[in-house]
Amino acid sequence: MFKSVRFSAALHYFKPFSTVTTSTNRAIVYARNGDPADVLRVVDYPTLPPPEPHTVNVRFLLSPINPADVNVVEGIYPVKAESVTNLSSTQEKPIFVGGNEGLAEVVKTGDGVAGLHEGDWVVMTRQQAGTWCSERNVQMEDVLKIPKKQGLTEAEAATITVNPPTAYNMLHEFVSLRPGDWLVQNGANSAVGQAVIQIAASEGIKTLNFVRNRDDFGALREYLLELGASDVMTYDDLSDKSKVECIRAMTTGNIRLGLNCVGGRETAVMARLLGEDSHLVSYGAMSKQPLSLSSSLFIFRNITAHGFWQSRWYRDRPRDEKETMMHKMAQLISGKKLAAPAHEIVTISTRESCEQTTNKVNSIFTQLSGGRYGKKILLKFRS
Amino acid sequence: MFKSVRFSAALHYFKPFSTVTTSTNRAIVYARNGDPADVLRVVDYPTLPPPEPHTVNVRFLLSPINPADVNVVEGIYPVKAESVTNLSSTQEKPIFVGGNEGLAEVVKTGDGVAGLHEGDWVVMTRQQAGTWCSERNVQMEDVLKIPKKQGLTEAEAATITVNPPTAYNMLHEFVSLRPGDWLVQNGANSAVGQAVIQIAASEGIKTLNFVRNRDDFGALREYLLELGASDVMTYDDLSDKSKVECIRAMTTGNIRLGLNCVGGRETAVMARLLGEDSHLVSYGAMSKQPLSLSSSLFIFRNITAHGFWQSRWYRDRPRDEKETMMHKMAQLISGKKLAAPAHEIVTISTRESCEQTTNKVNSIFTQLSGGRYGKKILLKFRS
């Protein structure tokens, strides 16, 4: 099931749990699938050798932790990370490097690499590239350049490949919305949800946004309204007939697109708001409950249910389309129409021992699994 | 909510529960929504007066009872029957005539009616036309002629407008299947299911058919295989890993279309057989359970879920498209590629009292609601 590839010749020298730091590089790896808080550990490895022809050595500047990354480590994601083999004479099993998304800087280019130079910023277009590390050697066709002249911050560039295109594609691939049209979404405070709000607002599309009820709902509501949300409500509001009446009056019963990253009951009640001939697009299942909808929504209201997976999009689309998408996203960001998600930078430093940073990483994932991190975490590997 | 129309001037003389039969016409009617076995009753009414201009008097030859007709009487169907008012001086409430589908013979045409003559066969294209009666006066644009030279039997022509086009459209509107491609369906012994098997077989498309387990499963399986089914199984078989392996081997994991009239668990397990990029089309919910599918089917396997409703098709399509469809269906039938569903003709005769026939009708619907009728019932009103 797992494809096996060479990480880099230099990774022969992976030294799990070394207490004496002789290497300048670090990676967050796992040898088997499981709860990230249990199976992830931080290891050292030395600086990479010069790149082979048509490959590039890159140093990661910021590497996000996205929800799907957790599923990959758990082994329940349909795309597996590629394992790194031949790490050392003592290594018994393949090792996987975590992380799918990241902003990296070109350190050195191999022969035959055109259009990339030392210091250039690049993002990964190959899925499960293993971005939770200091340095990697990558194929030139697996990265896309992000021109620095576009003026993006590191955090903006590091989070550009997954969530913004997911939001953009879901807004455009299923139904042609015009200014004034409505969409409804759940999990609206997710990174994708925030991108949906902003991109929709930039096109004059109105968004009705649902989140779980919480102590600081007022503050979250204000935050999403400032991003451009037309309204923000909780799932509880959908049990209140008068509020549902208000929604119908406000949207004139013409919600043409629904976006779902939750599943379960929250989606069933939200789907009832959808108008005739509308589309419901699922891109996540945070409740871990199935998507359960009345058949009458399909038969009599002619609703169509789709899934969207940005990884499939990267797999199936030609390189020029990916470049165009990155350009569009960068324009939205530099035009102040799309902000990086609220985030926190966590440093993985070689000044601490591997055990210390392993504990730090495990603690992050314990908090993530409890849903207690309101912000996106961006990992910064520092020598 | 209910639109109110005049049935016919002659219906002023509706005489509910008359024991002396002075009228030559009968109708199965209801005054309020509810369980058909409770609310339906048979009433007499006299022969129609001559038709107004642009209208036609027709006499029904055979009028099917379809599953949706039950939902209309129950009041849970999104299209309501039009009520008949001004029936008699004693009538307090609007009365509805049951039935949506039927074959009728033209008795008399009004002025300005072109292309229809006495003795011609017609079917209804207006939904909820109220076909469970002896005679009606209808608008000329609400009927389509079925040329007798096509050689259809009464039963074939009476069942041509609902189930065969439903099957045909579901086979063609969502995915382009080629000979050798597979589809899977549940409720495969339904009238639509049987039509799907036959139309698919006529195009070289393979069908994997699921039905509930039952004592006479062997006989039902043989019957469906003779219609052209590639294979017939029970939902229980989907719990058997080795049988699922067999299915995957047989279909080479490439089932591109799923048809669902059941909902609930039976559909969830069937949907797992669907291949990447396939389509699941729902047209019924016999289990009365919601359609509950793992989000991963949508996101990672890129399955799209649609609904299909033949009534919408009739509402939205131009007359020439409806004529073409009827012609196609008649060709399939006269070419022996599509048979009328297994059926039983039940006579509603004026030789029996209204009470007797009311009891007969109620008994039929009691059996239908228990799912104990294996055959489609065609009502024959006889003077």
C-alpha cells in the first residue's frame, strides 16, 4: 500500500532521540500509523548533499498543520505519505515524514533546473510531500514558484496551496453564482470557511455561516463578519422556527450552494435551507458522522450532492492551471481580499533536545485532537 | 395550497355511497388526506355532457396504482391533486380524484381539437390528472396520443408514462454508459427496477440487482434474470465479504451508476460498490429512512448524488420531447425489449354497490401498505 522512496541520501544519518545535537536538520516523523500524539517523534539529520540533476534542495520556512495531516498520520486518509527508506543501518522499518503543505526557500538547484534560483520561494504541488522538516531534496516538477514581488508574508505563502484553492474551486466548479446570490456553509470558522467568506465577499456573493455554539460566539461572529460574512449563526439557531423564518426571508429562499465540512445532523438541518436545483459540496466530515439527508431533498428539490478534494484537483490538472490558480490566490492576498488564517507559529529548534521537541509536538496534537486550538499552527524549523 | 378546478359539470351529481346504481360512471375519491385505506371511497356520477371547445371527453381503459399515488392521498407528496368543486348541493368540501397515470380512449372531441378522434388512445401528461374514474373531460394539451398501430396492449399503454421514462432517463441523464458498463440498483423488483433491467439489457449495459431477502427469492431471481438482469442478490449478501469480493471481481470495480428507491442502510452498503467518479440517483425512499452515506464516498471517491423525479421532467420539458419519449418507449415495448410489469387487473364495476367497491378498494390499499402485493394493480372501471 505504501510507496517507498528515498528521502535523501543524507537521511541515512537520521538519529532518533539523540540528546546531543550534532545535526542542523530536524524532521517530525512516524514509523507506524496511529494517534499523532503517540506516534510522532522528532529526529535529527545532517545537511543535505548537493542536489542531483533536475532536483532542488529546499529549506522550509513555515509548514502548516492541516486537519487532513492528522488523518494521514492516523492512516485513515486515502493518500499515504511516501516512506523514507535506507535511513541508517539500524533502521528496521520505513519512516514517514509528516506534512503536506509548506513554504520553502530554494537552497541549491541541480543541473538542468530552469526557472528556479537560490532564495526563490516555492510551494509543494505533490501531495504528502513531507513538509514537517528543515530541508528536503525535491523534484523540480513537484514545486511551484511564488514570486516574492507579489509581497506575500511567509504565513500567507505557506498557507496558499490547500485552503484558498479549496474555497475558490468549491465556489466556482459546481454552480455559477452571481453577485447577490447566497451560499450557506458549516464549520465556517475553519481555514477553508474563512477563505470562502472572503473570496465570496470579493465577488459580491452573500454567505450565511454556521458554527458550533460556544462561550465566545459573539467574538467569533464579529471576527467572521469583519472578514465579510453576511451573517453568522449557530446550529442551535436552526432549531428555532422564527430564526429559520428570518433566514428564509433574508435569503429569499434562494440559497444555491451549500458547503459542508461537518456531516451528521448539523448538515442535515442546514441542507433544508437549500433552494431548488442547488448544490451541496462536502469537503470534510469533522463530526465523523455520515452525510444523512432526506431523499426528498434529492428527488423533489433536485439538490445534487458532490464531494470536493483539492488533492484530486492537484493530481488531475495540468501544471499551467495550477500556476494560474496560485497566481489568482496571490492576487487576492496581495489585494487584501484574502488574509492568512489566524495562526500561531511553533518553533522546532535544534537548541532543544529531540525529546523536548517531541514532547512539544505531542502536546500540540493532543490539543488539536480535542479541538482546543482555535488557530492554525505553522511549524518553523530553526537551526 | 390546493388548487381548485371544475372536474366536469356532470360531477355536480356525485352521489357518495349511493346503494341504488343509477349512474354509469364511478370514481375513487377522497375528501381529506390520510391513509388511503381509510379515506378513499367510491362514488357514482352520470355520463359527461359534450366537451367544451379544445377539450376532450375520455373514458379510462386501465388506471394503474403507483406507489407515489399513495403518497399523494396521504398528503406527503409535493404535488397535490386538483380538487373537484361544485359537485352537488350537499357537498361541503372539495373532493379529489385519485390516480396520476392511465390509458384512456377518446369518446368525444370539442370544437378546435386537432389530431384526436373518437376511439384514439391517449395517456396523461399533466401530473395528478385524477385517473381513477370512468370518464373525464380533459384539456387537449394534457394528453398524448398512443397510436394503436404500434400494437401495444392496454396494460402496456396504461403503464407507459411513469415507470419506463423514469428508468430510461435515469439510465441516460447522469452518465454516459457504454455496452459492458455496470450499474447497480436496489428495489430491483419494483416496476421501475424491472424497466431499468430491460432497457439496460437492450443497450448492452450490465445490471447488478438487489432485492430484500424473501421465501421466494429463487423464483424472483429467475424472473429478473429472464428480464435481462446480469445478476440478482439480496441486501444480506452485502454483509458477506466473499460475495462482495465476487462482485468486485465480476464488475471489475467499475460500477458507474447506482439507482436507489430504498434509502437507509440498504443504500449505504450498496453505495460502497460504486466506482470512482460514479453517480448515485435516488428516485424513491421505500424504507422511509434518509439517504445516509459516508462523506468519504463524496470527497475521496468523487461520487455525485442526484435525485430524479419524472414529474419534474414532464413539467419542464417541451411537448415534442414528451412525444419523442413516448415513441421511444412504445418502440421498446413493441420490439419486445420492454414488457409491462407483472400486474393484476381489478375491476370497479357499477354492478356492485359503492359500499362494496369502496371496501374492495380499501382492502387493496391495506395490502399495498403492507407490501404484500407483488404485482402492479391496474384499475378497470366497467359500467
